[in-house]
Amino acid sequence: SDTKPGVIIYATGGTIAGSSTSNTDTTGYKAGSLGVDILIEAVPELKDVAIISGEQIANIGSSNVDQKTLLKLAKEINEKLKSDDTHGVVVTHGTDTLEETGFFLDLTVNSEKPVVMVGAMRPATAISADGPMNLLQAVSLAASDMANDRGTMIVLNDRIGSAFYTTKTNSTTLDTFMASDQGFLGTFIGSKPKFYFEPSTPVKKPTFDISKLDELPKVAILYSHQDQDVALLDMLVDKGAKGIVLAGNGNGSLSESVKTKVKELMENGVPVVRSTRTGSGFVTDKEEGIGSGYYNPQKSRILLTLALSENANMDQIREYFNSEV
Ligand SMILES: NC(=O)C[C@H](N)C(=O)O
């Protein structure tokens, strides 16, 4: 009937829109080759759960998603969610950087309505392609009244994760999106979303207004390791970085020489956030570098970018990362 909820699918590319000449190819295919209309036509069942419209934002591998794309997407979603005709939105996206876009939207979309990120690990042409079911589940979630007030969510492999905590943990397998400590919000039975809990909001989740921004400050990530070259930090600043995230060792540990450099940069107004290369856990605040709290390096980069976009000072940035113990 006409009373079905309206769901808009914003397509950006990725493996979910990927195709290959071989049905066993799951790595050499071309990401972002099928348009949004083809994705929708491939799953006629979408029309049973929602009134669907599709919009092509880009058709690229997710490593090519840039700040222009993020700003465009966030602005369009904020605009569309104001309409009574829109119950929720779905964003199809390559999985490699899906969590960055999801986290950015989680902090910048100002609506209680659902935003659902979805991708696939196998291209559309593969045997047992996961994209069609993932898309149907994502649309069902965006059309569900249970999905409000849960922030941006990530759907893959029958699971619902919060974009705030979820990360890609495996380079090739289907069960790649996880939040090791925080877990999932729910699962799917067939295409039906089933939540474990009523909605809740991450502790001190920040929000940002990007409506007047045309660009974002540059923040770079540097991976820590033994014998780290201190000169690379200066190079990043020379090349225009306004802030730096370190994928630090363990609880954000740095060598003595990197520590000294970080102190110097911080004194000169360049915030340095110490995150962790371990893949999970909390990084505590230290004088020599802001602790990232629960934010992994790629989420720390997005948060520091947004904090700098509103000219936050060092203390405010420390507040955002909520990493004091
Ligand atoms: N599974 C994927 O979607 C990976 C792809 N390379 C992308 O992120 O665009």
C-alpha cells in the first residue's frame, strides 16, 4: 500500500556495486561499476518494505571518498531527513573506509531518524554475493520504527552495529565489521531487524554542525613503530596538516624522541592525538599528546578534523576525546 515508509538510497560505489567477468573473483573485480538503479532492480523485494528512491552520489572505491563527498552526503541527508516523506536513509559504500563515513555521519546528522551504512565483501557478480541481502536488510532497518534514536548504523553479515564503535577487522571475510568490546546492536532474522536493547547513546557522543562548511582541515595519521622517524611529523605539518593522529603502540606509547616532538608541536598549537595500533581498547590522556579514549586512529582523525573545523582549543579537544582517567 501507499503507507509504506520512504527510504532514500544514496549510492557511493564500492564492492556492493562491483562487477567482474568471473563469478569466483572476489578480489580483482572493479569496485563502483554498477549504478544505483541496477542495485535496486536486483532486489525487487525492496519495494515490499519501503517506497524507494535512489541517488548516485559517486561510484568509486571507498579509498577515494574524500571530505568533499562527506560534506555533500551529510548536507543532503540532513536536508532529506527533514521531510515527512523520508523515514530513513541508506548509504551504499565500499567497506574499506565505510566506518569513516559512518562515523562522520553519526557526528553530523542532526535527526533521530535512522541512517544506515551498507556494503558488501563480494561483488555483485560473485557466487553467493552478499550485497543483495545486505541491501534488503539495510532498507528494512531504515524503514523500521525501532531504528530511531540509534545514530548511524552499519549493516553487513546479518548484523547491526553502531557506526560509533564498529570497525572493519578483516581484510577479506564476510564477518569483518565488529566492535570487540561494545558488540552489536542487533541482528536480522531474514530481512527483519531484531534489536537487543532499547536505544542508547554513546557516552559523551559529540555532535557538529557542518551546514556552513565547504571544506575541512587536514588531519593525518602516522603509524607508530620501533625506530620511528621524528622528521615525518614535521613533514606532515609542512604539507598542511592542522592536526596529527598517531596510531600509537599499546596505550598510545611513543618513543622518547617522538614524545619530545609531540610536546613541541602541541606547544605550537598543533594537536596530536595518541590512538592505538592494537585494534581496540582505550588510550589514556597524557601531557605529551591527547589520549584518543575509545576512538581508533581512523575515527580519531574524523573527530579531530571536526573539532578543528569549529576552531576548538586544546582543552576542548581533550574534552571531545574524553580520555582523562
Ligand atoms: N568490500 C569493499 O567494498 C572494498 C572496496 N575496495 C571498497 O572499499 O570500495
